[in-house]
Amino acid sequence: MSLTKKMATAGNDVNPRPFAYRKRVLQCDGVSLAALAESHGTPLYVYSQQHVLARLAMFQQAFAAVPHTICYAVKANSSLALIKLLGEQGAGFDIVSGGELERVRKASKKSLDRVVFAGVGKQVAEIDAAIGAGILLFNVESEGELALLAERAEALGIEARYSLRVNPDVFADTHPYISTGLSAHKFGIDINAARGIYRKARKYKFLKAAGVSVHIGSQIRAVDPFGKAMDRVVGLVMELREDGIHLTHIDAGGGLGIEYTDAPFDPEAQVAAYAEAVLKATEGLGLHLLLEPGRFLVAQAGALVTRVLNVKKNGDKTFVITDAGMNDLIRPSLYQAHHQILPVKQAAGASAPVDIVGPVCESGDFFARDREMPASKPGDLLAILDAGAYGMSLTSNYNTRPRPAEVLVDGDEARVIRRRETLKDLFGPESL
Ligand SMILES: Cc1ncc(COP(=O)(O)O)c(C=O)c1O
Ligand SMILES: N[C@@H](CCCC[NH3+])C(=O)O
């Protein structure tokens, strides 16, 4: 039985998260969130190791029929401990900066040859470091960047393997801020111009055309757009073969979405449908497939645990003020994203609509608006679910607020993988 199935809570329902109540207290696997908050303080990010591994295994299983590498998108959650964990299971990494490269070097050095490097604005120092590290592929996003990569590879005397990241002009239904596959977006190279660029690039002695990549956006639930984008990419691969350019890799990017509400969600079925769309489009090509999931692997593994500081009424509205703010989890403020919020201790009694807000000086500092919740009082704990992706990695120190600590749960045990920041950490780089 898969780990996800084992997490089932009631009947045959699949619980896509590692969080469930035991004796009316919310647990992450075998560990009580109340106990973790007591030991480590709040706000606190809590992740399940078993859950992350189960999601990776699910992905690997779905693509088992073809040679493939799952290159985890480090930006989703850049924790060194998670990078180490995933690297040990054979994952590669999708990076977008020299900083993320150094994270992989520190946590999973052996995986450097499974790294792909995307990003519309790569700098010379970042390119040099990645060439030196022997990464698998540069996902190049403009003709200018390709010329720069050729120049740096030649200067260093090391061949660099590249893919063009093409923009397929495919619409995917998601929040406009995280949609990337239309020509109106800054990402990638117009797919219609790509063939000419690969041809011209034959002049670069230190570049090897190794692949082609595409990434149409994030939190995409329908699988058809992935298939459509891959169809276009495969068309390009075939054209390049006519030109004598034989690629070895095809990179389908990331973007597979999850369910943030309490609607039923079966991750295994979701990834199977996704794999079917990608594999159907790429069938028979004989290329090594790269996949770059971020959110799907880590979002539901994590929760942000926060303590209620105060409850107040303004007119008709009730505000529950928590010690976590938009600087600790920005998704609701930035994308009006919905996250389920559960009381850590299950309470009996009526629910009423409340706004759950942080202490930051912005009206946009909220986690939920007009949400039906059981009554809370100061000192109560709440868990904001599905916060494992684009949670900690998008934190800031706005309002001079130190970042939360992070804890990784493994079965019945928990360990701190990032201590809480102190004011000393914040002031360190400053001078009077
Ligand atoms: C190039 C690239 N690959 C992978 C990802 C990961 O996306 P997701 O977390 O939606 O799987 C992103 C982020 O959207 C990205 O920009
Ligand atoms: N930060 C976004 C995803 C961005 C994807 C990056 N390419 C989110 O929280 O949903």
C-alpha cells in the first residue's frame, strides 16, 4: 500500500496531507503540532519527510516506463534538508540562481550533474559557477543569453550543454502571476524562432545542443495544456532532426497543481493523468525526459503553525490576529490564494465567519477572509495547510520580523532544520 493510501482518514477517502487529528489534536504524522509549537515557538513551519518522499516516489513511478529524471524545483522550498533528502532518492534539481546552485552543492553535491538551470536573467558569475559545477543543462531563455553562455564556456574551456526554453504560446488556466507559457510572458524563446537559433548556434564550438525545455506555469490542474505544449515541443525536435541536430533530453518543466481546498483530491490519479499526457506526446522519441515539479512534491507536506494573539471586532467583522503575517506566508496576499486553516486543538461549538489576519501593517496582510471558523481565543493555535511550497521560500523580514523556524517530522520524531531567525541575524549585514 502506498504511503498516501496509508494516510487515508475515513473510509476510502484519500487524505492528500500528512495532517490529521488524533485525540482532537492535529498531528503531522506521529507528532503533535501543539507539542511542536510548545517546544519551538510560533510561527513554525512543519513538514513531513515521509510525505515528501511519497510524492517523489509517486512521480518516479508515474514515469517509470521511460528514462527520466525528476528535477525538483528548488524555488518551491529551498531548505537544505529537503534538497539533501530528495537528492538521496535520485532527484535532480531545477535551479534559477547561483544561490540555488550553491544550495545543491552544499546539500547534495553528487546531484550537480542532474541540475538544470532556468531563468531569464542569468549573470556571468552564475553561468561560470554552473559551468564549473558540470550541471546537466542550461535552459537558455534568449538569444543573447546563448551568446553569453558560448562566450563563458569558451573562456573557461569547458563545453556547456544547453536547451532552449521555448515559449509555446499555450494557455493554462492558473493565476495570471504564475502563468508563463504565453507569448505575452517574459519567459522562454518564441517556439517559432527556436529552430533558427539552434541552427545558428552550431557555430559555437563550446556549446552542445542537448535538449529543449518548456514550462507553461504553476498550479495547473488540467493536464491538457501540458500535452499541448509537449506536442509543440516534439514538433520542434523533429524539425531539428531534419537539420541534423539530435537532442538527447526533453524537459517538460513543472507546474502540476494540487488541491488547496477540502475538495477530494487524489494525488496519485493527478500525477498519473499528467504522466499520460506527457508520455503520449513524447512517445517513441527515445529522449531522456526531465520533469521539474516543485509544488506537487512539497506543498501538502507542510503547514504553518501560528498562535492567535488577539480576537477583535470592527463593526460587523471579527478579526483573528495571528503571530504569523504576510511576511511568513505571502500566497493569500499575493495571489488571493486559498489555504485551509484548522484549529490545532479541535473545538466543539458553533462556527462563524472571521478574517484571519497577521500583525503586519498592510490591509493585504490576511490568510483568510470571511472564513467560517470555530471560535478562537488568544493563545490558541491554528495550522495553515498546504504551506510547504512557496511558503518559507517567499518569506521576508518586512516589519523587521525574523523568519519562522522549520521542523522536519520523520514518523514520531521531529528535528529543527532551520532555527528561528534572531534580530541579530537581521542586523548582521547593516552598519550605522
Ligand atoms: C522553470 C520552472 N520549472 C519548474 C517550476 C516549478 O513549478 P511548480 O512548483 O508549479 O511545479 C517553475 C515554477 O513555476 C519554473 O519556473
Ligand atoms: N509563488 C507561486 C508559484 C511561482 C512559480 C514560480 N515559477 C505560488 O506560490 O503559487
